[in-house]
Amino acid sequence: MLLPGGSQLPNVRRTNIVVAKGHLVRTRRDASYAYWGEGSHQAMRGDVLGRAFGGPAANLVPNRLSTKDVDAYELQELRQLISRNSKEQW
């Protein structure tokens, strides 16, 4: 993705940061680099959520439930997710 003016430098910096954090692996192939993900998507999501919201994703649920616009469908989805995760841990 090019930014206005055609600069790729911010993307290169972002990629280098992600490589340094261990989320991507970079290998030189001919005159270019190949990248692939390292670790799980779930771990990356947890890291992003933690950084974006200042803590684990579990802290988001009580905040979401405290709003008045949570409908029955969304509550049922949350119950199913909690139930599924509870069964996987035991």
C-alpha cells in the first residue's frame, strides 16, 4: 500500500516493528523478502486488544454489558462464547 506521494517508508517501518516483535518472520529470497506469520492469530489479537484498550479482552465484556443497547442476540452470543471457552479449559 502506497501512501500519498508514493512513499513506502512508513510501511517498511511498520513491517520491521512487527518482525522485531516476533509476529512475522522475514527470509531473503532472491532480490526480495518473504514474510509469514509467527504465532497464532489469537495471540496477535490479544496483544492488539491489550494495547488498544489497556488490558485483557475480558475487561471489554463488563464494559459492553453496562451499555443499554445490548440486545438478546448479542447476549446469547456472549453466553455461547463463554460456555465454549469454559469447556475447552476443563
